[in-house]
Amino acid sequence: MNVVSLFDGISCGRVALEQLNSIVNKYVAFETDKFPRSISRYNFPDIIHKGDVLEANYKDYQDFDLIIGGSPCTFWSIAKTNREIDKEGIGWKLFMCFIKALAIIQPRYFLYENVV
């Protein structure tokens, strides 16, 4: 299985796939934070790390089977003062990256998670 993980964090998606005994041929991770990326690299040196989802060329992954991810919820969380409540902020732009990836890659499967 070829996997694209947007907002990859420490690659928990990869952990879940391994626990399901899924065979992962290629795993491409998009993550901008250096700390989770370093944990991911330590645990899974075979992951292909990319940078920002806002700069991704999803056409490079049109033969991939699965897209996973959950855009950062901090922009929408009720715990945040002045949280985003419309389609103008970065939270919406990040969410739309997932939608764009789905439209271009057209994987067999996808998993998206976030706040209500």
C-alpha cells in the first residue's frame, strides 16, 4: 500500500497501519514541525518526508492507495480565544489541502479526523 499522510505529526498513522499488519510500500509524510518529524524519522527511517501541504504537488501521488490526516484543530477549537469561525483563516486553508489531495490523487481509501 502506498500512503500519503498530511499533517503527519509523529506518524501515528504508520503505527496504526503496522498494528493492522498492513504492508506499506511507500509512506510520504507532510509535516512542518521539526520535533514530530524527528520522532517520525527515528521510528520510521523509510518514510519520505516532505514539507508544507500548502506547497505540495499532489499529482506526484496519483498512484497512491490511501490518504490520511487531520488538519490542525487549534484554529477551530473552542478552547482558543479568537478561534476561526469562517472560511478565511489558515485552518480552512489547511482543511482544503486535504480536499484538494483527495480530488487529485483519488485514492481507494482515505481517513480524515478533526474536531466537530
